[in-house]
Amino acid sequence: MLATLMDRRRRLENTEKQMEKALFSSFLKDMKRRKDEELKSLMNEIQGIQEDLDSLQQESSHDQQLHSDGSDTVDPAFGSSQARVPDDSNESVVGADVRHTPKGRKRPRETDFEFEGDEALKSLKFDPLSEEMSFRKQKLKQHMDDLEHYYIDWRSKARISTPETNLPETNEFSSSLARLSRINRFRTVATLHYAENLSNLASSIVSSIEFDKDDEFFTTAGVTKKIKVYEYANVVWDYREKGARGK
């Protein structure tokens, strides 16, 4: 009787050990499968990054070759006016006749430039070690995690939309980086009361602001599920007029 019980006990122990090993083996196989998938995804991401680096290097080499061949020419479409960057005044940009009235005023953009000759082009060249470049790099590092996720997501979607080349257009993302790094502070130019009922603060939340292609109008949308259209010039002008009357 005792021998039978001991034998049964040994069989139970062996069964338990086999079950432990089977569970451990299943765990390891499942973990390896997931890690292999992560590795494959990571390798695809690294490959995409390398492809973009190679593409950027080719573009840089091509640009340097053009400059070395004496091809630093100015697009005639830019005209012959002196290079200027618009400030917060009502000064005309890109040869447009914008008078000192709210009509015709646009939101200043980083693309509002005019060029004149080679000297203007030379002035646009930057020193990679300059304070401006260092500041912009530091600005990107502050948002590196978010930018990394955005880049991976953007590139995966771009691959789907351009399957024939498998190389998405990088200008879109590089332009976004440039715009992000360009901003170092915000200044209030006008204040809008989005909510119709100021006693209900929740209705004053704005979730989206979009400008038209000419930066003359913008729309806002928020929790009220209403889209409102504003003219940039009038909004800024009215805000300044109210400020002047309040002094």
C-alpha cells in the first residue's frame, strides 16, 4: 500500500515538472515570437531611416554640385526686389500693394521672402555651428519622443501611399521640423471669445485652428461643434482698436 502511494506521488511530481517545463517553453516561444516581430518592425524602421538619410545625402550632393558648377541662379519669378522678411507692421511683402489698413493684411509666414542676386542667396546659407542651428537642434531634442512616434507613423502611411517607389516625399516632414524648431516664443496678437455664453467655460475650448492658403482667413472649431470663419486682418485690427480705446 505504501509503495503504491509513493509511486503515485512520484508520478504526480513528474507530471508537475513536465507541466512547468511545458509552460516555460510556451512562454519562451511566445516571447521570442513577439520579440522577432518587434525586431522585424525595428529593422524596417531603421531601413526607412537609412533610406531617408541616403536620399537626403543625394539631394545635398546634387545641390553642392549645382553650386560648384556655377548654377547659383535666381528664379525670375522672384523678381528683382530686395530680400525682406515681413515683420508685424503693415509693410508690403512679395511686391504686393498692402496699405496701412486692415484690408489685405495677412498672417506673417516664414515663406514670405524676396531675393535679389547672388548676395541674397549667400545670405541664406547657414553655419551648422551657429547659435541659431544649435538652438533649433536643442528644440527638436526636447520633443524627440513625440517626433519619433510621429515620424514612424508618417513614414508607414507614406509607404502605403507610394508603393511604386517605397520612398515617401520627405519635404513634408522636414518642413514640419523646420516650423517646429523656428518658434521660440509666442506673442498674443489678438484675443477671441469663441464661446457664445461666457458663463460656460467648457464651450470656449477650441480644438482646431486652420488658415487658408493665403493666410487671409482662418477657421476655428471646438466642443460646440460649430465652425467659425474669421478674417485675420479684421480680428487683429479690432483687437488693437479696443486696446487703443482702453488706454
